[in-house]
Amino acid sequence: MSAETRFNEPRINDRIRVPEVRLVGPNGEQVGIVPIAKALDLARESDLDLVEVAPTARPPVAKLMDYGKFKYESAMKAREARRNQAHTIIKEIKLRPKIDPHDYETKKGHVERFLKGGDKVKVTIMFRGREQSRPELGYRLLQRLAQDVNDLGFVESNPKQDGRNMIMVIGPHKKKAEAKAEQAEARAQRNAPRDAEGESEAPAEESALAEESAPADETATAEGSATVEGSAEEPGSE
């Protein structure tokens, strides 16, 4: 075990070098202040570990527990927390100051989609040539975009000049976790009618199979005989 790992982990059993501890039982019951030797004896008798849970207390607090099981459960909880943790991602959209209406609507749609997903959006206005002398064009465009998506996000970083570009950051109103939960709920609602339709089709298929397996009626039998007879007469007609 490395020195860093030993430093981060609590002291257990013989590594607890204090004359006495405030002992806590395995079920959280308060045993009281006992000598360290007695606490270690109680741990061995219970087939448990003596774990120092509050080293800065006076005297230190130690608890009787299964330390291996405790470490495993703590690692699983940390892993589950990391899995459920939602990270906000910064997306980027680039515009030109004199963007045409169709392209603007397309770019705005991307911004709305990113904000609905709980992501931040970095909007960059790119100036070329003489456009650099007209920064107000980019500023007005950014203000227009912020107003158009106001129901989904807010201006987190106001427009500012960065060399030949002008940058603004829009943050989502909803957190990433909330957005993911809403998207999952929406998918479930969309799939619900499809599942119900699949269940309703099953009885219809069963009835169709039943009709196919039923015996043919007399009319169908007679028509079948006529067809056979007609095909038998063809050689004679030649």
C-alpha cells in the first residue's frame, strides 16, 4: 500500500496509536471511553475491525465494523454517484454578422436543442475584412439570438470582443440532470402508443390465423372443381 493511500484511509486496529478511544458499537450504540487495548479485544471478540472515524476528536472516536464490507459499499456508492452525475458541456455555434434568415433559423434551432439538453452554448460571431469595423452588427445579432431563446436559456457571459471574433455564452435554465429526465419521460410517452398498438394487433392476428385454418365452404369447393375441369378440357380443344 502506498504512503498516499495509507494517509487517505482511516487507521484501523493496531494502527490506532492512542491510549483510549470513544467507542461506538457496530449498530451505532455508544459504548463510552475505553482503553485502546479493551477496544481491540472487543473487536476481536466480535470478529470486526476497530476503525478510527474521527481522529481529531478528543479522545478519537472509533467504531466497530466490518471494514472490508464498508470499503466495498463506499466504492459502489461513489461509482453510482459518478454514473448519475451529469456534466454540463459547452457547445459552440459560429455565425457571420450578415447571416441570411434561413441560416440564422438553422443555427438558432441548434442553440435551442443544446439548451433543451442542459448544455451551455458559446456563440461566436466571426468578422471578416471590413466587417471588423462594424462590431455593432455582431452585438445586435447576439442580442437578437439571446432574446429568441430567452425561454430556454439566459446570457451567462455578455458579448465581448476576442480578436476578430465576438463571443457570448448562453446558459440553460434547466440543469443537465433535469433535462435528461425530461427527455427520458418524453421518449417513454412517445413509445407508449406504439406499445399499445402492438398489443391490440395481437388478437387480430390470432383471429386471422383462425380463419385461415377453418375448412373451406361449399362454394369455394365447387369453384375449385370447375377450375380443375376447365384445365382438363384444354388438350381436347386442340
